[in-house]
Amino acid sequence: MLGVLMAASGCAPGDEAAAPTAASPAAASPVSSDEERALEAYRGLMGAVVEGSHEGATDHPDLAWYAKGQALTLAEDWLNGIRATGEPDLAPEVAEVRLSANPPRVVIEDCVDGSDWSVVEEDLGAVEELSDSEAPRPFTATVTKEDGTWQVEKLWIGDHGACER
């Protein structure tokens, strides 16, 4: 489905660009509240996209709450009126924390399995190109804090099969 939404919205897999799931606890150290809030922003963005896809929406009111900049534009492009069922399986992990940066940032890496997130049959004709792969694909989100709020600012999506679950 991820390939379907991106192809239908004109987003290439290499472009930068819900049911919220629980974060996997870090084995070596506990997740800080800033890291957890950054993970919540990422999960919230993905959840809004999934919810919007279930409705065949062209927008979702929560997108601007969870995202800004390039990530917001990409998420808005995904919601192109094509309906989907199911949801992707997320497994986000904090990859980098730079709280002293201006603005503070957390980089999140995910290996998203979209095989259970499918375009409804009636909308298949509206999809220009379907990905022939259902292999998981890497997502990298840069989440920044501004005025006390964490939002996904950049979202990069890699090729199908470029990560393993």
C-alpha cells in the first residue's frame, strides 16, 4: 500500500518525504520523555495518514499537528482520495538524539511493513502504478521540537526490501 499511495500521489520511493503502536523499549537505556514525544509525533503522523486512507480522504485534520515542512507536504500528497483497508506494521526506533541542536531533534528509523494495508478493489482503477513488492521499506523521520511541540519535519522513504523485519 505504501507504494500505491506514493505512486498515486506522484511520490517516488526514494524521495524524502493509525493505529498508534507501542514503542519497543531500548535495550541499553530507557527512552527519555523527549524521545517518547518524538516517537509519538511519528506514530501520530502515520496514524493520521492511515485513518485518512480508510476514509478516502484528501486531507486529515491531524496532519498539521504531527508534521510540518517536507513531511507535511508528503503526507498531504499521500491522501489523494484513494481508499485503503488495514494498516501498516510500524516498528520505530530512536536512531539519534540531538537535544542541544537548534532546534532540538530526534531521528527515528522504521522498517515499515505495508503488506496488510491495501487499496480497496473499487479504487484500483484510479491507481496509476502499483508496486510489485510488498517487502518492508525503511522510513527515516527527523522530528524537531519548536515551542515545546515535537513534529515530524522530514520524512525519507527507501526502496522496498531495503530493510528487514
